[in-house]
Amino acid sequence: MESTIDLNQYEQMVKPNRRYSDVRVLSGEGRIGRFEYFFYSLVLPFLVFWIIAALAGIASRFGELGGAIAYVLLASGLCAAIIIYVQLTIQRCHDFNAKGWLSLLLLLPFAFILFWMIPGNPSSNRFGEPPRPSSSTLKMGAMLLMIILVAISTFSLLKYLG
């Protein structure tokens, strides 16, 4: 009689049970991986700002009061986008075991690229368990977003030079 081992039992014997932290997008606590940071730091502030900009555009159609409301909505949308981006960056700092104050580097031009590049700590650190591995859907979305950004940048550069 042959003995067979269920694949799930084998994985449990070979791989120890790992605990992961949940990604909390609208919080400054916890950790977030590189792909999640890249994707969420571009998509969420963009969506928040443009939804509010659309509402401001509608409000501006209603005379002077509507114009004032539109400016208030745009300012609040910009503030919301900045707050989301800073919270995501604080979580990214936590992933490579640095304090959230390092997110002040965002005030420097192109410093955000460092946060996309620095690998996270694969084990637990003082800020919690490591984030869950990125899903293949999120990785594909991040790669697609990166390709779109490179294409837009290349097109803009060629248009500027030529």
C-alpha cells in the first residue's frame, strides 16, 4: 500500500505558519509592500482628487457661490489626496523598519522613487508583521501603470524635444 501525503499537509510541514499584517490604506499604522505602495499611492490620491474636481466643476456652474464652493471642494480634495499619500508613505517607511518621519523626504523632488525601490523587511519588525505578498492582479496593475507612465513620459519628452 502506498502512502500519500496531502499537498496541504506537506506545505504546512515545510513552510511554517506565517502571520501577515493587513494593509490598511487609510491609516498611518502598519506596513505596506512596494507594489501596494506604488499602486495605491498613484491611484487613490488621483481618484479622490478627480472625483472632487468633477464635483467642483459641477458646483462652479452655479454662479459666484458655486465658484466659491468649487474652490473649497478642490482645496479639500487636494488636502485629502496629500493626507492619503503621506499615510501610505508612513506605512512604507514602517515596512523597511524606519520611522514615519522619513516620509518628510517627499518634500524633495523625486524622493518618492526611493520609497518605490527600497525593499521591505521580510520578517516582523517593531511596526508589526510583514504585509501579505502582493496578488498577481495587483502586480499586473502596478506593471501596467508603470508602462503607462513610461509611455506618457516618453511621448512628452519626444514632443518637447522634437
